[in-house]
Amino acid sequence: MAHAHDTHHDGHAHHHKESWISKYVFSQDHKMISKQFLVTAIFMGVIAVTLSVLFRLQLGWNGQSFGILNALLGDRWAPNGVLSSNAYLALVTIHGTIMVFFVLTGGLSGTFANLLIPLQIGARDMASGFLNMLSYWFFFTSSVIMVASLFVETGAASGGWTIYPPLSALPDAMPGSGLGMTLWLISMVIFVASSLLAGLNYIVTIINLRTKGMKMTRLPLTVWALFVTAILGVLSFPVLVSCVVLLLMDRGFGTAFYLSDIYIGGQPLDVTGGSPLLFQHLFWFLGHPEVYIVLLPALGISSEIISTNARKPIFGYKAMVGSILAIGFLSFIVWGHHMYVTGMNPFLGSVFVFTTLLIAIPSAVKAFNYITTLYQGNIRMTPGMLFSIGLVSTFVTGGLTGIILADSALDVNVHDTYFVVAHFHIVMGMSAIFGMLAGVYHWFPKMYGRMMNTKLGFAHFWLTLVCGFGVFFPMHFVGMAGSPRRYYAYTEFPFLQWVEDLQPIISTFAIVGGLAQLLFLFNFFHSIWFGQKAPANPWGSNTLEWTTPVKPGHGNWPGALPEVHRWAYDYSNPEHEEDFVPQTVPLKAGEHAH
Amino acid sequence: MLNLLIILVLVLAVIAVFQLTRVYEYSRSIRNTREEEISHADNKLNAWLMLVWMVAFFIGTIVLYVKYGNYLPPPASEHGVNVDNLMAFNIWIITIAFFLMNGALFIITYKFYYRKDRKARFHLHDNRLEMLWTMIPGVLMAVIIIYGLITWGKMTGPASADALKIEVYSKQFDWTARYSGKDGVFGAANFNMITSDNIFGIITPDRMKVMLDSIDGDISETEAYIEREKALLSDEKIEVLEDQIYRMKRHKQRLMDLDEDQLNGISTWTAGADDVIAKELHLPVGQEVELIFTSRDVLHSAYLPHFRAQMNTVPGVPTRFKMKPTITTEEMRQELKDPAFDYILLCNKVCGATHYNMKMKVIVESPEAYAKWLESQKLFVPVEAPAAEVPATASPDTTASAPASPATAMVVNR
Ligand code: HEM
Ligand SMILES: [Cu+2]
Ligand SMILES: [Cu+2]
């Protein structure tokens, strides 16, 4: 890569002699930081999937002894190989937390915003390489703390990833509300710091560092999605911090923001006047935008991949951008749909029903546009493309059940049941994860200069798709029959027994699906070192990242920055010979830009 | 048998994973192909798999609908019927959309897989089409919103004046119901009054006196204990004890701040005497009930799936849900041909270790049976023997530990 370094020196003076530490550890190069985020997220993902398989053993075969549980968790958490109910809740909580925040927020945005924003807008790096580096190390620190909290004597946080007080505020209420919860909260504060540093950097970079000709209207949809995601994060994460800090104060300093009229541990507490509902409002003011922070990058990634591999312009680019903006805006005024049964004023509930169901419209537009993009395309079945198509299917399927949950009158009966678990896993656990995996397969050549194995990719996709639906689709019915979530067992309820025969099936799919991820891990790590060497533009893509050398050095382009002359989606343009026209190709005489 | 099958599947899965990783080696050895160039065979294979998957997915969905689509017994409440109708309406819409959209996606993907000799259509946008598919979900949403909000409005409106009010009280990990008794007024209750035999913390003048006396007793005992043992106790220990005294004083202060109220001309401190506390929730059929939920420790949620009802219970903030049960337990047993059937209230907000077992039996019966049941229940203050005994506190002399607070002392005594 030395040659890349030598040839461009315009304004970049800080990368002469890089030591191993400054290149691989405290790197300020967005591409290295992106890889750091990705590898950390994969590691966290492995932990979270493992946790889910462990607690699925209990749900599938209640009370049965499993040597592996005892071996991994020890006698305190899994005496005689049976998960204890406290340990069950701890595993569920940390599973959810890691998946939502560490894999799909830090991991997904961290990887692809870092990789793609500078490369696709034609910038040498992020606006601030230093803040970018800090953001990764904050993320790393918070990941370490979160994982460490699993090993605490009293157990990790166990109140669910939403950590509603008073449960999370009162160490007397459950063991997991002791040190484990404190660590959870500290980890989360650091995590938010990371997200804010990163988000501000992304926004500033997109606004200021676009190369010549890269108008906002020519941005690839990936960048649009990452841009709106960053804005959502910057506006909503600070609210989570205040929410968490108030909780820390209730726990440690005797305040009563969330507490009132509580009698626990054989004593009345000296707290009055607080409200647990305040927490929920603050939490979901972040929490709902958060689900779009998770989803939008995946939608952006898949738009890009679908257009490229269908060899067809994305259908309705303007509508796609408009939908992203509309979803982003609406996501701030729908948080109350998580609170229909909290005793919130029913009229307020009605307002949230209205705003929430409005989101269905831009979402439907996106789904139609994806399908129309495929229509009359010439679809190359690369692994990235398969996962993107899988994303459309899961986005549609999971989005539709959202309509039921948004309808307050219906939510009353399915709130906090497995129906909800099915819904959010299909949109987050499948759609967003598919987007992430699609992105990895698609941009792996750019990250590591090598190709991933395609055949393994096919196997990985099909197994993941089948097992994913096998796990989450039946959960709708388990939930509609009235099975609550966060239950360690259903033995106490005769009326639920008839859906219990779905549980072992679900768990089997979960185990197979979990194992299928080994294909990915193997493929990923093996290809980093032994994969086929990548060509410069393996997918015949229009965007700028493929105009760099195969392994771009610090600064991305040797020599001058590329100049942009057209939008990113000139695929199969009849005015051109090739079926793709990179953004750097000047308009022909008489050709008009789109 | 099922377990054997599952083990078999797992073993096969492991073998499959290993075999598949070997595929990797093979494809490397036939190294004249490039990873990014998807062969015609592969494009076609995946295209076909899309179709195969679609068929399997749809069949699986239909099987699940047929086998599990009848998700709950018929609604046992008046609003439940509306909720189920709304649900059926919504499920029809989303099911149709599900099949149409997924079908279109997979069929189109199949049909347009890559062929060298073809070029994709350069189709940028189509304002008419886009208008159309903004309008369609728009109109559908309007219908869903209006229908949904009408149902919501009906079920959440204020309870009628003659609704039977019942308090449902949650704590880790059980439920308790309170009926207001003959006077129709709930006695005042406060969390500072809670003892093991007064789960609700109902205030009566007698109880208040006992409570205050017992706290006074504890305070002076602890003070005497410190005085006596000063020389032997470490500074920290003394600090702990003094902190306890402070808390007991605060507790007493909070009790003394409680005021007597009047409701319907009845003092809320005397109204509690005839309240009925029950571990089962009895409801008269055909009578609107307003359930008033409170919690003493953490959030719980009273989930009544058979009545299509749910409401969180929140410490410090009473919540409500009104409904009219329409099918008695007995009738439902006949309908389901299950003599053991019972309605149930379950906790649906994670609340700790045995959250999964926090439930209360619900019994819907004829008004006569209900009245008879209520009649047979003990009143909060038994009519014959009004005075509660003064609880003895654990003597600090006998143990090195600090004196228990009045509340724990009473727990210990029961
Ligand atoms: C192997 C794949 C997975 C399996 C088998 C699985 C299974 C489960 C199950 C059974 C629960 C417990 C639900 C409950 O009792 O409330 C759960 C919770 C959860 N899962 Fe997953 N899951 C998987 C992957 C994912 C992914 C990819 C995500 C990413 C968004 C995710 C996010 C969550 C969340 C947010 C919760 C809620 C945790 C809580 O209740 O606090 N899961 N998962
Ligand atoms: Cu939400
Ligand atoms: Cu509970």
C-alpha cells in the first residue's frame, strides 16, 4: 500500500510512518475503523446468538438437563444442567441488548457508515479521524463492560433490554438489578457517547466533504440512509443518556424520578412522587427511533445491492429518499405505541395509533419500489443479492404484523406476547441482520481486497432464511394463543399447552440456524487471508468506492479526488454500451442527467 | 420419539455444515472460475430455490393458520367480540398483502434471473404507478385507523356509574383482589400501612394505632440498645442503627401525615372494615366491572387473554380497565368440553424470578353465585374480634443483629 501513500499528499500529512499500533489499533483511517467495528460486532453477535440458543434449550425442552448449559454456565446458573429462572432472564436481557445496540446499532452503522460514507461521497476520510477513532474505542469499552457483566456474582441485568424501573431500580427486586444493572447502565452511557461522536462525524462528513459534482440528489441511497440514521441517533440518544442517568441516581442517590409508593424487602421506601411511566416515555423516545436506526442502514444497503445486481436503476429514487426522510421524521412521534397498556390516556393512545399507522405508507412505498426494481431486471444471484431479496421478504412480512401492534385495541391482547417477539425478530433479527450480511458479502472485496466464497454464501443464505422463518414465524401463533414473553416456562398454564408443541420445533430451527452461522464465520475469516484476490470493481458497480485501488491506502484515492458527473444508478442505460456507467463517467453529448 | 427426531436433525445439520465447508475446498480447486462471476447454473439454481422456498413458505403458513389460527377460545367479554372482529379484519388484510407481496417478490426474482443475452429495462420511475401505491396503503390505513379507533374508543371510555369496582393488587409474585363490601366504598389504603396480614395497607383507626405504637416501640428499643451497648458496638454498626432509627421516624412521620377522607359520606378509614380480600377474582356475569390496578413493588401487567384485556400495574399510579364478562366459567367449560378449564389472570410484565408463575384464577359466575360467594368471605376486620394484637418485636438482647423494623417484625410473627 506504500505506493498509495506516496502519490497523494494533498492536505494529508499524518500518515508517513505508521507503526503497527497506529495502523491496526488506534487507527484513524475510516476503513480500518470500519473493520474494527465489524469484527467486534461479529464477536458480539456470536455471543448473542449463543445466548439465545442456550435459553431456547430451556424453552424447547423445559426442565430437561443439558450438559452444555452446566458446562458453560456453572452450578449457580444451571444447576444439574437446567437453566435457573434468574439466569434465563439474564440471558434474554443480554441477548436482546447486544443484538439491538452492539450488533445492529454500533456494528451495522459503525461498519458501513465508516466504510461507505467517505468512499461513496468521494472524501479522503471522515471529517475528524480522531473522533472517529474515539468512537470505536468507546464502543469497544462499552462492549467489554457489557460482556463482563455476564460474569458478575449476582448475575447480569435481567429486567429485559428495556430495563423498566422500578424492577431495574431496586436491587431488592431481583439479583440482576444489583451490580449487573449498574454495569449495564455504565456500558450504555459509554455506548451512547460512542454513537454521538460517530453520528456527528457522519453528518458533518456528508454535508461538507462531498466531492465535486456529488450533489445531495446524486448520493447513493446507502449514504442517504446512513445520513438520516445519524440524524436520528444524534437527536434521540441524548434522551437515553438522561433517562439512564436519572435511573442511576434513583439507584444510588436516593432520588425518586421513577419511584413512588414502594414497599419491598419488608419495608416501605421513603420515596414518593416519581413515575415509572416517565422512564418509559424517555426510553421509547429513543427506543422507537432506535428501531429505525437499526433498520434504515439495512434498507440503504439493500437498495444499493438490489439495483447493482438487478442491473437496473433503483425504481423511484426520489420516492425512496422521500420515504427515508418520512420514516425518519415519523419515527419521532410514534413512541407511545409501546405504551398502550400502561394506563396512558386513551386519547393520547389514539394519536399514537394514527401516527404509527402513517409509517406504513412510506414503508409500503419502499417495498413496492424494491419489487419494481427487480421487475424486468437481470438479476445476478450473488450472496449479497440473495440476502437483500431476503430482506425485502422479511421487511414486508414483519412490517405487516406491525399493523396489528400499532392498533391499540388489538395491541391490548398481544402486547408483550410472543407475537411481539415474532414481529420484532422478523424486522430486526432478520431484515436488519440480512442487510448487514448482504453488506458484508457485497463490500468484503473493498474491505479486504479479496472475495468471499460464493457457494458457501448461497448455503449460508438459504439455511439462514429457512431457519429464521422457522424460528420466528410460528412465534406469531404462540403469541396469539396468549403466551407472554420473558417467561421461563409455560407449565403453569393449561390453556397454553396446545401451542407448546411448537416450542421444540422452534428451538431446533434456532440451533440449526445458529450452526449455519459457522459457515459465515468460516467463510469470512478464511477469505480475509485466503480468499480469491478481488478485482477493482467485482460487481460492475457505479459508485465511487470501486474507483479506488483494490486496497485503497490512507486517503483512498491516489492523486486527485474523483469528480462526479451522474447519479449512482445508471444501470443498463440504453445510451451506453456497458450495462453500468460509473458516476465518474462524464455525460455524453446530448445525454441528460437523472 | 420427537426427541429422537430432533437429535437426528441436529446430527444431520452438523454433518451438513462440515460437508458444506468442504465444498469450499472443491470450488477452490476448480480455480478457473471467479467468485464474482455467478455461473448460469448458479443463477438458475437460486432462482428455482426462490420458487421452491415460496411454495414451502406459503404451505407452512397455511398449515400454521389451519392448525393454530384459532388462537384463543371465543372472547368472554363484551368488548372482546369487537376486538376479535377487528383482529379478523386486520388479519385478512395483512394475510392477503403477505401473499401478494411475497408472491410477487419471489416470482419476479425467479422470472428475471440473469441471462447474458438480455438487458434489464432502463425504467426510472412511473409517477402514476407510484401515486397508486401510495394511495392504496393510504386508503387501507385510513380504514384500519378509523375502525381501530372506534373499537378503542368504545373499550376505553369511562365506566358506567353502576359498574362494579374491584381492586386488583400485584406484588412479587402474586395477585390479590379487593371488594369494597356492603358500603360500596374502598377503605383508604397506603403503602406505609402494609404488613403481612394487610397486603393492601388498608387504614383503619385501630391498625393505625397499632402501627404507630409498634414503630415507637422499635425506636425506643433500638435507642436503648445503642445506649446500653455503646462501648461494644463499632462505629459503623452504630451508624447503621441510627440510620434505621431515622428511617423508622420517617416512616412514622409519613403515617402521621395520612389524612382521613370522606367518600359518599363515609369515612375512608372506617370503610375498610368490611372490605373483602380474596385470592381469586370473582366476577358476576353480565355486569360491567371496573378493575382498578395497583402495585406495591415493580411493574406487573394484568393480562386476561380470554377477555382480551390487559393493563399494567404501576406503583404509585392506579390504572383501570373496564369490561363486561359475558360467559360464565361453567358455560365456557361446556363450550370447550373441558371440565378443568378456568379463566386466568397472568402477569405479563417481567417482574423477577417467578414472573412466569404469577397468576390468579378468575371465576365468572351468575350474580346469585357471586353474591353468595361474597357473603361467605371474611371481612377485613372480623366483626367479633376487632382489636388486632400488638406484635412483639424481636428482642435485641438475644441476638446481635439490629432490631427489625415493625413491618418485618410482623412478618416474622405470622
Ligand atoms: C438465533 C437467532 C435468535 C433466536 C433464536 C432468538 C430468540 C429469542 C427469544 C426466544 C427471545 C425471548 C423473547 C422473550 O421472552 O421476550 C429473544 C429476545 C430478544 N431478541 Fe432474539 N433471537 C435471535 C436473534 C436475534 C436477533 C438477530 C436480534 C436483533 C435484533 C434479536 C433481538 C432480540 C431482542 C431485542 C429481544 C428482547 C429481549 C428482551 O426481552 O429484553 N434476537 N430472542
Ligand atoms: Cu416503536
Ligand atoms: Cu410478572
